[in-house]
Amino acid sequence: EPEVTQTPSHQVTQMGQEVILRCVPISNHLYFYWYRQILGQKVEFLVSFYNNEISEKSEIFDDQFSVERPDGSNFTLKIRSTKLEDSAMYFCASSDLAYRTDTQYFGPGTRLTVL
Amino acid sequence: AQKITQTQPGMFVQEKEAVTLDCTYDTSDPSYGLFWYKQPSSGEMIFLIYQGSYDQQNATEGRYSLNFQKARKSANLVISASQLGDSAMYFCAMRVTGAQKLVFGQGTRLTINP
């Protein structure tokens, strides 16, 4: 069964450093997403991506964040200068379409710890 | 704006009993989808079941069913014959037409006791 994969599973970084979180969406999916979950809190939407462009983003997704699809399979989230409050689980998701009925399938997550 | 409310932070159930996890939602959009996800202690988010706002029948997927009451804006998840492996966090989420994001509730931690 196809699944979304994410690497690394855990990333530890120093405050102010840049990190890149990687995702491989399900191969025939067209829409890609990043969410984050601060420990003990609910899952929050960051950004959606379609046709090599950001299609929707939240107020959390400020200038320190960027997304890219560098090749035909990978989808990345870059955080330019990490802050302590960026410590969270980051989930990548993908879906066939972007209609309300279309299920978003999530990867296993990357736990980011900023020291 | 859309909002999902899960009022049960934690629930404890005996194995083999049925359990209902509550979810209420708020939106002015007439066209929306409701989703339930399971998050085990390992952290991944597993899709369980979907209900569309125009669906006439309640959704079912194996031991999971969704008690959809549109007038009350509730979409409760029912797990029949609970198993130890059902112990996890459960999140209700919503997506409206025209939006791509899922809006999640705070989640309910379900613990199944042997």
C-alpha cells in the first residue's frame, strides 16, 4: 500500500540553524501539505502546495519557512533560522485532489527539537 | 472560520466495549467533509473514516462508524468491540469546499483497559 514517507524521523538542531525536512508523497498525488503539532497540542496547518506553487498557507507560515519540490518525488520544508518555539512534530501529507472529500494521507512525522 | 471541538480530553474503556468519541464542528459553509484520524504513541497520523456534509447515510469502516447529526453539527466516532490496540489519540478534522487545509480538534486520548 502506498504511503507518505518522511526523513529524518528525529532532528535536533541549535537555535538559529537552518533545517530541511524531507517528504516523499504518495506517487500519484498532486497536492502536498505540511502540518505541525507542538507537543500536547492539536495539529496545525502550515502550507499546501500544488503545481510547484504554494496554494494556501497559514499565518504560522512566515518568511522563515519555505517549501520546495526539488525533483519529481521529494517535497521539502525549510526553516531558515530555527527558534525554540519551532520544536514540534512536523507532518507531511498528500492527496489526490483538493476537494473537500479528498483524504489527506499523513507521513509518520519528523520530530524537530530546537536547543 | 471553521472550528472543531472535542470535549473529552481522555476516555477509559474496558476491552470489547463500544466507545463513542465526541466531535462538534462549526462552519457556515454548507459543503464540508469531516475526518477522523488516529495517532498512536508512535506518533503517526492514521486516517480512519470520512463523512461528507451531503452524505445521506452515516459512514462506516469496519469497526469504525460515524454518528453524523448535521442539525446538531456533531460527528461522533463510534468504535465497536474495542481492542487494546485502539489505545491512542483520536483527532476529528474538517475541510470545507474551496479550502485545502484540514482544521483539527484538540483530540481525545482513548485508553482501552484489559
